[in-house]
Amino acid sequence: MKDYGNFLVYPSDAVKKTVENYEKVILIEIQNGEWLKKKYFLDFLCMKIIKLLVDQTPLILSTFDHHGYDLLKKVINCYCCIRLKHHAKLKNFEIKKKLLRKSLSDLIKWNNQ
């Protein structure tokens, strides 16, 4: 279905359920704390989610053809990429917030008004 006024494409119920269920997996992996140090973490996370999807819902995947499976992999990959970029941005903001030079320069600016 498309929203012809705003040109939005709404996801199907299968995509919504997949994203909601595996958001927990993403948060658990990120809360471990070493996700920025791991090499190929995006690929590791996507493969873990796909493995969980195959193990938990084999009946749903049996109804998919090869195109449906590839499409589901692309959705998981795009969603993981977006979530990791968001968490990296938050982490970067935390690091910049702690910088001493920035906080002191802001203090000097406000004192010399």
C-alpha cells in the first residue's frame, strides 16, 4: 500500500514482526559493550539474526521462495545498518560530551560576555 499524498511505503506485517523480534538481539549485542571493537560486526549481527530466524520459524521460511529469502536478508541487513549507525552516533555524542577542551571553551565563551 502506498500513501499517494506523501509517497510513503508501509512495511508488511512479516517485516514488522521480524524487526520487532530481532531488535532485542541487536540491543543485547550492543549492550555487551565491545561492538565497536569487533571487525565485521554488522555481518556477524545479520548472520546471527538470520540464524535465529531460520531456527525459530522454519514453517514461515518454507513458504518463501529464493526471492523472498533474499528480500528478508536485505531487510535485516538494512535495519541492522541503520540501528548500528544510530548507536554509533549516540556513542560519538557521549565521547564528544566528555571532551575537556570543548567544555572549557564553552565556559570561557559564557564568562566573557
